[in-house]
Amino acid sequence: MKTLKEIYDKVISKANEASNWYAYSKKNKKKYSKWIRFWSIILFGFGGLIPLINALFLENDFKFNFLNLGYISIAFAGTLLLLDRFFGFSSGWIRYMTTEMEIQKKIREFELRWEIETFRADLVSIPPEEAKELLRMLMDFSVLIDEIVKEETSSWVTEFQSSMAELQKSINNKLETTQPGNIKVNVNQFNNYKNIKIKLDSLAFANMISPIYLYKEVSSGYHLITITGQKLEPISNFEMAEVAKVEAGKLTEVTINLA
């Protein structure tokens, strides 16, 4: 049968193991968190300075648009912050640190209380009733440490599920906004013209054989529609353009009136 001293040592050792696990695990969280935060600040700052540098020193000097570097830099910074949020480096570091401190606090409080309760007591020949009270103390302390660990684990599960749900929502929104749409072009007074051609943005011209033309799988956003042809009476060439705003997954109708 184990003595009270042996049980006490085992309970304290288990509590210290839990504390040491958090102390060790927080190191990687801390390292990745600081690394991500550092480079996010650098990239955000660089992205903000690029337009100023371009305006003061580089504008019209190079064919390459240096403003794109600013956009890329800010995009990388945002991606790093998203990685930090999804993998929980910063939040995990703080959670591990506070949990370790809480466990250490409970250990110190229990050790002090144990010293008070066992002051000048002989743990080998202690009366059964007093031994039961001390065992209850050890059991309550062990359960308390388990509850602290359980609470931290529950917080991690909640945070992970929230991050997964947020990521899935972000992916769904991205898929919805990037879904292509269609453009239906209606040309009025079509029969009064000949050799009518149509093009979308920088694509090649296509011949129109009817007053309706349909562009499929067009990316969302603004697009330029250009129509050229020849008027029958009096004979003259013409060119007209219209801007179409395409929404993801929707059909956009554009009507062009040929005067």
C-alpha cells in the first residue's frame, strides 16, 4: 500500500508534468506567432510605402508597374495573418501561457495548504480520519488540475471548429464571387446594318448573324463590348461600345441601339 507521501509526490508530479507540457509547447507557438507578426508588419509597411516610392521616384521611369508589388506585399501579409488565425499560433501561445501560470499557481497554493495541514504530523502513523481528509485534499487537487487542462482543451476545440467554419465560409464566398456569369447582347435596328461584328474586351471580333449574341462563362466584373459594322442608308461605317457589369452566376443583358 502506498503511503501518503508517495501519493502526494505522485499527484504533484502529475501536476508538474501538465505544467511542463504547456511550458514546452508554448515555445513553438511563441516562435511562429512572433515570426508571422514580424513579417506581417514588414509586408504591410512595404505595401504601404510602394505607392509613395513609385509616385516620388519611379513613375514613368519603368515599364513595369511597381504598384503591383505593393498589392502583392499586402496580400502576402494578409495571408500570413490568416495562417496565424487558422493554426492558432498567437491564440495558442497566449492560451498555453495562461494555463501554465494557472497550474503553477494551484500547485503553489496546494503545497502551502499541505504544509499547513501536515505541520508536525507523522504521515506514516497518522490517524485514519486525518488520512482520509488528506486523501480527499489530494483527490480534489488532482481533479482541479484535470479540469484546468480540460477547459484549455475545450477552448482549443471551440477555436478550431470556429476557424474551420470561418475558413469554409470564406471558401464558399470566394467560389460564389468567382463563379462566371453570362452576357446577352441585344442589338436594335440590326436589319438596317451589315457586316456587324462584336467583341468582348480584347477578344477577337466575331460576326453577328442575328440581333442577339450570347457570351458564356464570363468572369465577374466590368467588361467592354464593342460593335462595328456598316450602315446601309446612307452607307457609312460605325463603331459603338457599351460597358457591361457581370455578376457571379447571373445573366447580364445589354441593349445597344444602332441609330
